[in-house]
Amino acid sequence: MNDYLNWILVLVVLGYVTGLLYVRFTNMGMQRPQVLAKLGEMWVTFGIVIAAMFGARAMLGTVTRSNITDEFGQQWNNFAGLATTQKLLLIVLVLAALIVFIRFFWSLRELDNGVKNPEGKDE
């Protein structure tokens, strides 16, 4: 039951962020197809990040400890117990998710800079 509530919360938050970005992009003067493409990119980005974290959880398992250091130690032990190919897959998944996430936010930054300074001149 708790997992369903987590998914509902994630979908509600992503829906809220989608609405905020839609308003921001349309106020920036972007055309509807551009706005929808950027919002689709956001959903794909977060889908990849969520899938990577879900894969990591499936490989490492869940740990409930009394404090964060115990939990980190147990996760490290679980990671050390994986086969080399699983370790490599897990590292690639997490790095890919991180790269896609950074790329999305970098594109938002560039988009915002382009609107503030359309000719690319220093102010």
C-alpha cells in the first residue's frame, strides 16, 4: 500500500511541476509544440531517473536501520556482494540517470539564458 502512495505522490508532484513549467514556458513566448517537447523531455528524464533508482533498489534491496550510517554500511555491503557485471550495470544505470538529469537542467538553464539575453551579448 505504501508503494502506491509513493507513486501517487510522485505523479502529483510531476503534474504540478509540469503545470508550472507550462505556464513559465508559455510566458517566455515559446510555441506550444516547443513547450510540449520540453515537458515530454522532463517526463522522460524523470522516468529514467526513477527507473534507475528502482533498478538500484531491486539490486541492493531495502534496508531499515536505526541511523543513516548503519543503512549506508549495509547498502555498501550489499553492493560489495554483487557480481562484477551487476556492479557495472548498477554504476552505469546511476551514471546514465545522473547525466540525463544534469543535461535536462542544463538545457533549462540555457533556455532561460536565451530568453533573458536573446542576442547572446553580455550585459
